[in-house]
Amino acid sequence: MNRTMITATNTLSQLQKQMDIVSNNMANIDTTGYKRREASFTDLLFQQFNNQQNANAEGNRLTPNGIRQGVGAKLAQSKIVMSQGSIKDTGRALDAAFTKEGQYFRVLEQSENGSAIRYTRDGAFYLSPLSDTETMVVTGNGYPVLDENNNPITINGRVNDYEITTNGRLIAKMENGGTSEFNLGVVQVNKPQFLEQKGGNLLGLPENMAELNVPVNEILTELNGPMRNQVSIQQRALEQSNVDMSKEMTDLINLQRAYQFQSRSVSIADQMMGLVNGIR
């Protein structure tokens, strides 16, 4: 296979990955608290061909001496864009939206492989009954919402109304006139490039944390104690995704044209090889 085909096919596979990222962004335009991803590319290895052996004779040459021939491009990074999404009022007491970038609720994902702490910007909370008088605060997918001590939030008794303060304190106002108060578990993400998408609009730490050699407290900070003053939450509202459909459509059109260009390169290279092989 000639170099043109190698370069084109290598780039085609990477363009397909970027197309998957753009498609995923578009599919989640209505997902509460979703953060879009953005792809960046870098060159693969290239070779230097010195077509002018006598460099001293090229003193007045305006173009660089030699030819650098690459083998395509690769997807270097798929980073999370943490920009704030628009806030939509819902009027529902258990809806909460962050008004600062990089802050996430802590939830407990339970699966067949065990349980693990995940992070989400989706503040649409619900109640899951545990008994006649005990309920648990959960996400829309049924995952328990954690407090500042990483314990599931459970409420004993019948509740009339709820209040979520600006600094993330959940106050359940009981029918008997009392209250139950909990501090919602909130973290500040400092290095989002180390977080992985875990499905269900959740982010989590990678399983190979030991190999990364990066302390967890550098990736995220738990906003507990005096640091709770940094939490900024608006009750009875939800944060919309930060996906800009016009930008995603423009990126998709550019991707399709780049994909067609690389496909055409393979076809032309095949035709050229056919012409060479047909020479008698």
C-alpha cells in the first residue's frame, strides 16, 4: 500500500472518533448538567527526506531543504468543556442547579461490580421510600445522593417542604414542625482531564489512579467545613447542557468534508496504482 493510502486511512479512523464525540454532544443537548467534549488533534510520526544532498549549494533556496512526509493525524485529547450552562427555573423544591463552574454533586453508583462514588451536575433529585416513614434522596437514575461525609441522605418522618440553601444545605421541613438538615456532598473539580465518563451523565475517577501518579486532592477538592462558603446553588432550577447546536452542526459539516476528502484520496491513490500497473 502506498503512503497516500496509509495517511488517508489513518486520518479516517481518527475523524470517525471525533464524529462520535460531536454526535454524543448533539444527542445530549437536552441532558441536564451535561458538559460537552471537544477534540484536538496532533500529527503522527513523519519522515524527513533530504532530496538535496548538497545543502551548501542551496544558499538562496527559499523553501526548506528536504521533504517531511507524515502518516496522518491522531486524536490527541477529548477534553471536557466546563463552561456554565443556562439556568432554567422549574419551581420544584428538590431541583438544584450550580451557578459556578466545576462544582459537582457526589452520588453513589451501585452496580453488579460494587459501589463507587461518582459526580454529576444533574440536580434533579427525587425521593425513594425505604419504609413507611423513611425515604432516601436519589438522582433520576435511582443513585443515592451523598452528604458531606459520603453517607446516603435518608429522612425519617413525613415532610411538608424542602429548602436547599445557597451553600448546599438540604433542609427537610417535617409535618410535626421539626426539621432534618443535611449538607449535600459537593466537590470542586480542578483537573477535569483526569475524569472519565461513566455513563448515565456521571463522571468518575479512572480505575488506574495508581498508575497516573496524581493525588486525588489535586484532581478534585471536597467542599466541606469552611470551604462550603464556595458552594453556589440555586434551588427550584436546573442547569441546561452547555452544548451549542449551531457550533456542533458546523463542526459536523467540516468533519464530513474532511472525511470525504480523505476517502477521495484513497480512491485517487487506487486509480494511480491501477494506471501504473496497467503500463506495458
